Amino acid sequence: MARSAKKKKTTKLIALSSTNKAYEFKKPLQKRIKYQGEEVDIKLHEDPNGFSYIVWKNKKYMLDVIEKKQNRYTIMVNSVWHSFTVETPVSLKRKRFLEKQGDASSSVSIEAPMPGKIIDILVEENGEVKEGEPIIILEAMKMQNEITSHISGIVQSVSVKKNELVMKDDVLIEIRKG
Amino acid sequence: MDVKGKNFTRFLERQQAHNDQHDARAKAKQHSKGKLTAWERIDILFDEDTFEEVDAYVTPDKTDTGFGKVQQAYGDGVIIGHGLIRGRLTFAYSQDFTVMGGSLGSVHAAKIMKIQDMALKMGAPMIGLIDSGGARIQEGVASLAGYAGIFHRNVQSSGVIPQISVILGPAAGGAVYSPAITDFVFMTDQTSYMFVTGPNVVKEVLNEDVSLNDLGGAGVHSKKSGVAHLVYPDEENTLMGVRQLLAYLPSNNMENSPEMELSSDETSDVEEKLRDIVPDDPNKPYDVKEVIRLNVDKRSFYEIAENYAQNIVIGFGRLDGKVIGIVANQPKVLAGTLDINSSNKGARFIRFCDAFNIPLLILEDVPGFLPGIDQEHNGIIRHGAKMLYAFADSTVPRITVILRKSYGGAYCVMNSKNLGGDFNFAWPTAEIAVMGPEGAVAILYRKELAASDDQAAMKKELAAKYRIEIANPYVADERGFIDEVIDPAETRLKLIRAFEALETKQIDNPARKHGNIPL
Amino acid sequence: MKIKSLLIANRGEIAIRIIKTARKMGIRSYVIKTAKEPNAWYLEEADQIIDFSESYDDVIPEFLDIERIIQSAGKHKVDAIHPGYGFLAENPDFARRCEEEKITFIGPSHDAIYRMGHKTIAKELARENSVPLLDGSQGALSDAEEARKIANKIGYPVILKAAAGGGGRGMRVVEKEKDIERMFTLATNEAEKAFNNPDLFLERFVREPRHIEFQILGDQHGNIVHLGERECSIQRKHQKLLEESPSPALDSALRKKMGEAAIKIARSVNYYSAGTVEFLLDDDNSFSFMEMNTRIQVEHPVTEMVTGIDLIEQMILIAEGEKIPFTQKDIKLNGWAIEWRINAEDVQSGFSPSLGTIEKISWTENEHIRVDTGVRDGSVITPYYDSMIAKLIIHAETREKALQQSSMAIRKFWIKGPKTTLAFCRAVLQNRNFRKGKFNTSFLSKELKIHYQNEPDEALLAAFFATYDYAREMDENEEKPLHTENGKAITPWVLKKRLR
């Protein structure tokens, strides 16, 4: 081999929460966590009913992976969910760098959070929307749900029509940041 | 180093210079863009300490035009070589953006061609890690000739060895056509781009403002154009994804795909959940991926082009450890109808599987082709024919399971018995007919309906009758168009046995240069 | 007339709840199967299924299809129909059609349903019977100008409500005079859309009241009793999230006063069957009549727990013409009951519905716990119906003990699949003012800032598990050996055809 440098194995993984909190774990993953200065054992169990739970400091925590795609995870612990991306030190650096760059001109699509029927579209193409503003009324589960925009910007395109049935994750509207 | 009086000074000097070239500065430059270096990528892609570089010390061609400067770097901006991926021989090139923007000069191109030739000779997969500004302007036509040489080899290797392109930076102009020919294109979100003409040219010619990402980013190519088959959020996951995909592929067209042992928590052969997946209401959608996951080995479904033409689902999976290719209509999207994009997506995948001896499983729930002026004018006839052609032309074992709807022309296309399907199964929920009940009774009883006082009620009644008498799997079963109506819960078991029975399938096709697929 | 068979025009937990009592009373139960839920649990519990599932292309949803339900009841010769809650439970036409077809409607008379369903008529009845009411308009408003006049007289804030309404739709709070015209238009449109009736009325808006309701039981012989109150102040957008009985805000004197008012209201329409009278209770213990619900309520179990009376059984007996077998003074409120509604909702995303399959559901059982549910392992939460998964009802001697038991029961209530309001229940339990019994309808918006309980260690454990699973999957992918040797064993039979 022409190159002398040895290949470096990833020695740690980082779970980065949706609120940008980083939890670091050493590889290979032992079933123990460094916690307030000491290592605490963590036990994964499955009960006869098919639930998985963690025993942590003598307490049971019911645990479930509710979404998992590539390195994106949503984990439910005692009926509260937490979203993470699992990163290596390198990918985390990349992520932080790209965040800083902040692609201002890019557009964001608002997707249907659940299947349902479009009752009303409250915005028009090229119209302005503010963060938190309702943009679409989607009827599901007998209820009319307001879908709100999570960014401010200009409506680039509206991909649905009134009374149309949509599936979960269908793109409803694209908004250009600004 | 001095061994038995021989002088290795020159050897050591060169080695030092080569190492210096990959110094911290070059690395930092690449990292500062959120990217990895060419070497780091190789390290992630290959098994530890298995990569052997070839042609590390070539230097670029000296141009005599005096136009622009050519950086005299060892390797000329590309690393080529071979190594092991999960223990299997694989060839690769990795472009180095830090050397003249990874631009393709004649020597750079010659290296790529050299490794392509080797991969083809050895019958091993060829992987290109692409991060290049395009043709090297200083070298002019020599550089363009280089591209053509690469394309030519891509085509020669097509269907002989698996070729994978991984776009990790820009791929612009002519450079995009090598990936376009290869079997699978990976992209990394936010830092990779592909386009024939860049934003500047678009601005100049059309006066349209568009960002790199909006013009040819991973999102565009995975959702809209269908150029990229797999997208990952960062380079490490992208390269790990390549490793994952390779586990499903044979090294060449004479071998079989590698097998894998079953997990300890393997899917049971009888899966009762399958009985409940297809809703009683024929207009109600469900997720066909759930059907796939419940039938293949645990965690073995590897989906391709997930975000493009989502009305068809394609991907690899394992059945009892053996690799199969899966083509499934997705009732969740556009009711699972076939349209131009889904036909293209399906057809290319079928061709790949056939070329590499990967048996095909077709899960069918298709109400027909997507109607519309737009579809007709853009050539759904031509494109739909590709899928039909691809199925009929393939010689690998092909098994169809009709889950629910199988209507009209789409019935024929989706690997029907007479298109050469080896085993065609149907679930009891299957509806097989020339068209859906509502449409059929509207034609068959036009006059009667027009005369009726309560059209809706009569139509409903007739539709129900049609379902019982025509649109069910039993008619087809009794006439041999279906081999067996099966219990959904036992699908996996049936499939394992059927594919086993088909292992020695061989077909005599007439001798010809090649057929004429309606491209 | 003795009821021997009973059609339940409902689904889910309430269908199962009614079946239980029917079974106890030796009554044959019939339920309706729909294409939307062909494998629902209530179908299995019933004695007989009437199949509506072929009607997927119908415009009218199955449980709202009066004529089809009446026809099916006739065809199967059932004696009676129980509407449950929601759907047709408070539809006077349905009750009337039952009457016409000589099918016993298990509920009040269609006239009582009609009059209490119409908010302006109900208010008028309250006024006539001198039951306290909020200041406001008498009858429907004719226009925004009239609304303005009345509002100016009684003072802001005021609330505009749809006369035919309920459930928070067609409601608008007006803080200032300048907003009244705009709000009037908005509320009118909403009322028109939602209830096919644009009529509005107006009343003083009580900012932070408690929501107290009284369970009423009346028979066809003029006997009416109340079974105590239910505290329903913990709400989100007018959706109740938990209920208790009794209310920490009532003493026996106030209970007596409000109970009597409730009976007065019921008497004004000669009410029989089970019903609920809702009041707003202000800080100063003044209360005012809001509306009467002429059906069994979702939260009826808390009353059953403290009174020991099976309300569904009483509804059936009353429908048969029986007299109520007890008087007001026989009724004792025994201990404390709380009902926690466990819904398939994502508390962390503004209570948005969370659809999907309930893979697993389990809870602990003891003498304090009652669970009413219509789901079990494998049940599907569909977008067609409400998002309720289960009602967890706790009964203990005191409120404190009931809360203690709740804490334990909620922690051991495990659901795998959709996101649920369990995290919300935990958050409520942690709240000091809730524990003290000090809360009103503004609890969610003002008191409980974070609507889910999240201990710091939980995020850490989730992070660990995500990382662990990721690493495991990577390793499994990487470490599982690939067997390529089979490639060398391909029979020549096959191999020679690999090329054309």
C-alpha cells in the first residue's frame, strides 16, 4: 500500500436530538452509560407481551422505536418521543458546518402529517406566509386539523387541491425561505 | 533504507512526496466544505487495510498550449485501485477535488479507464467516487476523449459487472453521463450536484436564477428526475450504503448473489398479519412495503429509488437468505397506477435483475395505467411498453403475487402468466378482470342503467354481481391463468418453495444481436 | 315492554360497554360492521353482526345513515336501538324514526333531544325555570349590530356561539367592540358550514371558569334524580381530557343547589333516560347553565364508580318503562373516581392525531382500576373515527389516593404503536395545582406549560437506544458473513444459458 496512514475506526457515536443536544457514546457500545461521573448498567428487556423496556436505576422505562430511517430515529420512552440523528464525529462536524452555511434560498416542503382530506387551502402561490400561520385545513379523524407553516417565506407551489385525499408525507405546499 | 547495498533513496523520496500531497492542508480544505478527502472515502468504503492503490505516481500530461497552469501532482487527482468490500474483490476510483478541482485530464481519465478495464477483466464490481469540476479545460480535446473512453467502458461493462457511481461533490457537464450509464447512483444530501449545464449557463441563456441545489441537488435527482437512486444525509452513511447494496449483488453476470444466514429472530413462515393488510374496501390504500417486509427475511429489504415514482416500489430483499429483486405496485400512491415514471423505474430495475441473474418477485395491486392527456402526450404507450418488454425479455425466475387489483392492460404488463411468469399466485382478495366493476357495468349495462330509476342502486348491485362472477381470483385459477390462490399468511413459505423450484430455470431465446426495446 | 334484543348504532369502546350490560341483562346484542373497521373488536363481542361493509361508496357514513339503520333493525326484528354517544345519539330525527317504526330508542324523547339540542330554546327553558344563566342575547341574533348592542350592555369579553352548535366550532370570543363585526361574520360562516345553521347567540364570556356537569337520570313516570357532578375542567379546545367525580370545587351545599338546578332543567322537557346538565362555575361559586347533553357521556364511568349504578342498565330499564329503583336520598357518592382519556394523539405536536396500528396494549389491573376500551393488540386507529384508545378509570377512597393509584396505573399502561396522551396524563399528575384541586378550564393554556412529562433521563435513554440500534444494525450488516461459494456451484445446465 502506497499510503502509510492507518484507517481510523469510528470510536464514538453521537445521538443528536432535534433540539441540538448531543449525547455521546463510545464504541463498541457497552450496555452501560456514563452518568454523573459513574458508569451505570443499562439492561434491555423484552416482556412476554412483546414490549421492550430498559431497566435503569431500578425503574422500568417502556421503549419503542417508532421511526427509523437511515440514521434518523424517533424513540418513544414512557410515551414521550425523542428524535435523533445518529452521527459520527465526522458527520457531526459536517452537519454543524452545513447548518452554519444555512442555505437561505432553499425551499422547504410542508408535508401532510397524516392521511386525510384537504378541506381548505388558506394560501396562494407567491403569497407570503409567516411561521406558525395555518396554511391548510386537513380533515382526519373527524377533526379539522390546521397544518401550519414552520417557516416564514413565500409560497412557491401548492401541490394539492381542495377535497383531494392525501397520504401521510405527501407534499402539500412548498415554501421558499426568506 | 538500504538493503544489501541497494539504494532506495529515490523510492523513499517519492513515497514522502506522495504522502505530503495528502497533507493536513488539503484535508482541511475538503473538510471545510463538509466533505471527506478522496482517501478517507476509500477508507470507509473498503474493508480495513485491503485497498491497494494503482498508478499512484503518474503525473498529468504537460500541455504545451501555455494556456492556464497544470498542477504537477502525483496521481493527477484521482485514486484508483482495488480492495475488498465485505471480503469481496471490488475496484474503485476516487476523485480528489483538492487536485485541480478533481478535473478530468487525459492522464486522470487514463487511470479511470485502466481500473475499469481491470474490473471487467476480473469480473468484479466497479465503483466510482465522483467529486470533480468536469473536463480539464487546459487539456482540451484530450480530456473530452477521456470522457468518451470512460463512457465506452461503462457501456461495455454494463450487464457484466455491477457499476455504481457515488456522487460526493459536483458532477457537471459530460461527467454526468458516466453515472447515468452505471447501474446505481448514490448522492449525498447538500454537498453533491449533478447537471448538464450549471446555474451560470442557465442564467446566461434563459435568465433564470436557480441555486445549485435546486438545479441538481440530491433532492431534485432522487425525487424529480430519478437520476439518483439512493440519497444519504452524509458521506459516511452514503459509503456504508454502497457496502450494504453490494451485499445483494453478484460480482458479475455469471455468479449468483451472495447468500446470507437468517437472523436469529427470523420472520416466521406463517405470518397472520398478512391476512389483514389488504383492506376489504377496494378503494382504501395500504402500504405495500409492509407486505414486502413481512415476507422477506428480517431487515433485508433494501429499497431503491424510494422517493421517485413512488407508485411503484423496487428493491432487493432476501428470501431464506437468497437475494431476490422486488417490483411492487404501491396502492398508497396514485392508487398504485402505472405511469411514465413508474414504468421507467420498474423497467430499468427488471433489466438489472435479469442481467445479474437475480430472480424477480412481483407484488401486484394495480388498477391500470394512469389516465390523462399529460400521460398520453408524453408517451405512456412507449414507456409502459418498456416495462412489458423488460418482463417478457427476462429469463430469471419470475413470480407474481396478485394482492388485490389486477385490471386491464396493467394485468398483462405486471408479469402475467402469458408474459412468461413462472408462478402466478393470487390472494383471495384479488380482483382480476378487464376493468374495475364500476367501469365494466357502466359499459355492459349502459342501456339498462339509462332506463333505470335508481341508477346508483342498480350500478351497485351489478358491480357486486360482477365482483362475485368475474372479478375474483377463482375464475382465473380455474382456467389456469393463476397457478394457485394462496393464504396470504403462507405467502413467504410458498415463495421460498417456488423460487427453490425455479433455481435451475433456463430458457432458449432465439439467437440475436439484441432485441429492440422501445427506449 | 321487556327488551330482548338491542342494536347498538355505535362502535369502539362504547359498543363494548353497552354489550357488557346487555349480556348481563340477557339481551341479545347487534352491532354494525363497516368497511372502515372490518376487524374491530366490538364486532366479536356482539351476539350478531349486521354487515354494512359493502357500502363503501355511499355518501352517508354508516353510523349516520338513519334509514339504513332503521331498516336493518326492522329486518332483524330488534326491539331497541342504543345510539351510544356521538353519531346519531342526539339526532331528534333518529329518535323520532325509531318511534315511528316501533323500535324502542334507548334515550330521551325526540322532543327533549330537539329542545335541548337547540341552544337558544334550552336557554329559554332555563330562564323560564329560573335557573341561573349568563347575561346575553335572548334567542338568535339578527345581525352584528344587535350583537354589538347587547355586548356593550353586558360588557366585554363576550362569546358568540352557534345556536345549533357544540364542540367548539362556530365559537368566537370577542375581546373588544371593534372586533365584533368581524367575529360575527367568521362565526356565522363557521356555524353555517358546520351545522347548516348560521344562527348565533351571544353571552358574557367567563374567562376562567370550571366546567361542572351533573349526571341526570329520569324515568317515564316523572321521577328525576341526579347522580352527582363530574369535574371536566381539564380541556383542550373544548375536548375533555380527564374527568373526575366528585369535583374538588363543590361542597355538599353547592352540590345540592346545582343538582336541583340540573333537575329543574331536565324536568322542563319531561326528561327521561340518562342525561347531563353542564354548568360553568365561577371563582365566587356562582354557576350558570350552559347546555344539556341528551345522551350517555364518554365520561359516565366516573359516576358509575362513585355511585355504584350501572347507567347503561338504567337507560335500558327506563326505556322498558321501569321506574327508577331509588330516590335522591338513596344516592351516595362513594370515594373518588378519575377518568384519564388515553387518545392516539401526539401531545408533542399540538395533540395532532397519530394514526396506525396498536401493536401491543397492556395495563395492570387491581380493584382500583377499570379500563374501558375498544382496542386490543392489532387494532387500527383509523382517520374515520375519534382517536380514543382507552379510558383509564381509577376509583379510591380519597382524591389523594386516586391520584396515587393513577400515577402507578399510568406508568404501567403500555401502548406500542401510535403516540398517545399518556405523557400528558403524567404531566397533569405532576402539576402541584392539579394535585391541590386548584384548576379551571385555563389549566392547559396557563398552568401546564409543557403538555407532556419528560424526565431528563428519558432523553438520555432514548439517545442510547437510538445509538445502540444504529450500531447494532451497522454491525449486523457488516458482520454477517456473505456466502459467495454457491456461485461456483452453479450447474452447467443453468450457467450455459447465462449468456445469449
